[in-house]
Amino acid sequence: MIITLKDGSQKEYKEAMAAIDIAKDISEGLARAACVAEIDGEVKDLRTVIDKDSQLNILTFDSDEGKKAYRHTCAHVLAQAVQNLYPEAKLTIGPAIENGFYYDFDMPSLDREALDNIEKEMKKIIKKGDTLERYTLSKEEAVKLMTERKEPYKVEMIEEHPEEDVLTFYQQGDFIEFCAGPHLMSTKQIKAFKLTSSSGAYWRGDEKNKMLTRVYGTAFQKKADLDAYLEHLEDIRKRDHNKLGREMELFTTVDVIGQGLPLFMPKGVKMIQKLQRWIEDLEDNEWGYVRTRTPLMAKSDLYKISDHWGHYKEGMFILGEDDEDEEGNSISGKDIYALRPMTCPFQYYVYKATQKSYRDLPYRMGETSTLFRNEESGEMHGLTRVRQFTISEGHLICTPEQIKDEFKGCVALAKYCLTVLGVEEDVTYRMSKWDPDNREKYLGTAEEWDKVQDAMREILDEIGLEYTEETGEAAFYGPKLDIQAKNVYGKEDTMITIQLDMFLAERFDMYYIDQNGDKKRPYIIHRTSMGCYERTLAWLIEKYAGKFPTWLCPEQVRVLPISEKYAEYGEAVLKELKKNGIDATMDNRSEKIGYKIREARLDKLPYMLVVGAKEQEENKVSVRSRFAGDEGQKDLSVFISEICEEIRTKRIRPVEVEEQAGGNR
């Protein structure tokens, strides 16, 4: 048989050979580093026997598939170690994931000490170096085996397979796992690993199912790579907005209030207030928006017109008892109300309140909208996934001739906001399309969807935007451009959305009078300029690790008198700062100046103004910043002029100096 290698070279063998033996024939070093083999485009175990002409690519840890097999094998070692230490633990699933692996067990929760003990057991298993043996069973045999081993979750998964399926198992020592593979040849190949955390997870991600214990881990071929990754994880933990936002007293959550309902503390409110004022002034004064304010709830009648009641009812909070019959009529005769999950139908009635002509278009409505969505409990996370949130929402009513320029304008506004926030390099763009195989999810016909998606694609191409296309992510009434960003853990969220709507104008009987005096249906663009305030704040906390641009900081300056003797001058400095719109405080405690400076640094303040005898005599301040350390003495008026300019222009100063805490005063 002829084996064609990745580089195009060929090797000839007279008899069938396992992929690992071919790897050894190529190079002993390659065989030692090999994880799996790609045979005719399919990733398989190195133990796979090749008996015909084939394309062969030996994959090491440097490849994605090699990492996956390596880490998946480590998940099996984890499961074996857990069952050695906790014989009553029941196995479920344990896949490789980006940067590591996890395994879900039906067992009590585990603390860090327990994870450390499991790691020790894993090292014993790896040192023993059992070979992973692969074999197959019929469905009947598989059910019998897992029933005898008292693994109900495995039995449940096996039962879902057709009777004729041949099912794959792997065994290492006395540990047996129902798994498709592929895997490493031996546990001894695992060189460096770490169990990173443990948490709860519902079986199959369904909150109606039992809560399991999930153990996360990671694995590398080299200890140095593992150490570097663990250092990266530590940085992630420090930046995690869920942790850092609470430490900085920006927000908190309370069980008795409810999951996904954060409480914003004064500093967090100050930041959201700054973002909101900026966005509203920007939209109204520079981009030609009119501002609306609409109710937080409405009768079900409104949502039935838009068809949100039919397509999104499960995601809404319905007030009172939903007593509708099959035709949607209230059995009791009482109106049914629901908290709004969107603002569009409300703003349409603002548009409809007065007759519009083509001269009034485009009509751009903006609103700082608080919305409510009944997210699943398992989806809640900090500020990124909540049940009540506020967005910079807007709807543009256009003539057909205006739609292209208005859509481009929405993209330009979004990109401008991203640039000001300093996150423009952190996003990707996704065109979210309908799924023609899931027709009941959407309004309209295939022809209508093709037409509007082609129009959006043409606009995006004209802008020169680099974007991907994703089927099934469109709203039920139109395709959208989603601006995506990843959090510190690599999970992607939608930050900003711009959407074409081709159906709701007709459903709400919206029209304008054209040049000929005829009624015409307008086009509608749904959009956010900055997106959700809660999610944006989470993004900024993680992006800047709490060291926000000065204009966004809830506390921009702290005045630090070196002793109580200079408190009066400090108060005068503070008064002048506040008079100029600067968010400033004073630390007048009877503490040494070095201690005050250290605390201000821990609070991640952009500026500290130290005042003492010399500063008082000359009406100056000694400036310390997180950007340049000790900036020396300045006239108070000069400092105020400089920081006001920094705030006005929303300048982002890079942190150049990590100043040593303390001071020589």
C-alpha cells in the first residue's frame, strides 16, 4: 500500500500497519510527540490499522486535534481518579474544550483541597502508564456493561443510539469509559496538567435536571507552557468583572432580590450615568435623533401585533395570570400585561402619532430603554447576562432610497463609540441570517429574506467591513449585523446590533406620504449605538482591569493633605476641582501620606493631588498619576485645565509607570 504524507512524499508498505508504527518508521521523535493521526481527512487513534492506500498526517500537540485528544485523555484520567477516591461518583461527560477539559460527576461539590487530592491520584495513574485499549460493543452489550457498573447516565446516553449502532469504549487499567475517542496511546504521555476549578452544572444544561459537579482542568506537554497558562488564568481572575466589579464597589447581587438583577452601587451608577449622558448627547446633538420615553410594560395586544407574543412569549415576564384560550383570548376578560423585552413597537406608535411625509424622513428615534427578558437560570453571569438591562436603543424610519446611507451611518456611529471606549480592536463583525430549515421561527418568505440579506451584504461590502455569516442568528423579522466581543474567559457576546426590518411597518400600518401624495411603507432599522450598559460596563472592567480612562472614572482625583494642618487648603483645592466638574474627593484621615497614596493606588485612581506647606504657599499641587508616576508640582489652574481637556476629549492615556507605593514626604 502507498501512504502519502502531508508534504506529498510517499512511503510504500507490503502489509497493513498501525498509524503509530508508520510514525515510528518516519521518525522516532515524531512518534514520541504524536497524539493522533489524520487518515484520509478523518482524525483517528494512532492505534488505527491502515490497510489500503491512504493520505496520512501525524498530528502532535501543536495541532488543534492533537490538543483535543491529549486533553480528552486527561479528562479520562480525571474520571478514573475521582472514582478511585469517590467510588459512589457517577460518570456523565468529559469533553476537551478550548484551553482544557472538564468532567461532570454526580457527586457532592468539591473544594480546592479535594481537587488537590484528585490531582495527586491523577499523577499516580499517569506514572503507572496504563495503555488505553479501544474496543466496541453492540448496544445491548453496552447497556449491560454500564448497568453492571452502575453508571445510569452512561446507560441513558447509550439508550439514545439506534439498535444497529456499534458503540466504542476505552479502557485504562480497571477504568472503562463509553467514548468515541480518539485518545492518546497511554496515560504516560500526559506531562503537565492542573485542575483549575469546580462548579455546578445541570445535566445536559437543563435546569430541570439534577445539578452535577463539574471539574475543570487544563493540560500541556511542557510544564513551562502550563505555568504560563496558569499565570494567564490568574490575570483573568483578577480582571473578571464579576470579582473586580464587586471589589471596586461598582455593583453587587442579592439572593432575595433575584438572579440576574444586579444592584448598582454609587460608583457603578456614576459610570453608567457618564456613559448614558455621552450617548444621549451624541445621538441627539450630532446624529440627529429625537428622544422618546415609553412604558416598561404593555398589554399583550401590542406584542401580538409585532408577533413577539408568538415568537418570544417564553422569554417575557407576564404580569398576573396568563389565562388565554387557544385562540389568544383572555378567559377572564382581563387584560394581560407583560414587561417589555424590546422597545420597537412602543416607538412605532410615537412615529404614528403624527402623519409623516417623505420630508420628515429619516426619522431617528433614540431611547435609553430598560428591558426585561426571562433568561434561563443557567445563563446568568454577572453583568453580561441579566434579566433586567438598559440599552442605547434606536429605530430609524426611512424611505427605500435612504436605507443604505442610514445603515452605513449606524455602523459609523457604533464604530465611533467603540473607538472612544478604546475597544475597537477587540471586536468582530457577524452578519446574522435566517435559517431556511426553521421556517416557523421567522416572518416572511424565502424571497423576502434573500432580498434583504443580499441588500445587507452589499452595504457591508461597500463599507469594506470584514465579517462572517452565521445562519440561524437573525431576529424573526430581519437579518442583523452583530458586533461581537469576547470576555476574559473567551466567551463571545453580542455588544452592538444593527438590524434591517422588512415586516413590522406593515404589521403596525406605518406609512409616510411620498412626493406624489401617496401612502408608502417605510423601511426600519433597529440599532444600538453602544449596546447594553450593563454588558458594556462588564466589558470595560475586564478590558482595563478597573483602570478606566479618566473621563469614565467614578472618582477622577483624590486630594491628599500630608497632615491635618493642610486640610483647609485641601478643601479649597477640592472645591475648585468640583466647581470645574471634576469628580474628586479628599482623604483627610490622620494617616501617613504613604498609606494614603497606597490606598489611592489600590482604588485605581487616575490622579492624586498631594498638598502640604509648599503647595499651600504657592497655590500648587503635587501631582501623582497612574500614567507617569510622580509628575511634580503644578499650578492648580494648570492641572485643572489639563484634566478637563483630558475628560472633554475622552483621551485614553496608557499606563506607563507602575509607581511604587509610598512617598518621600
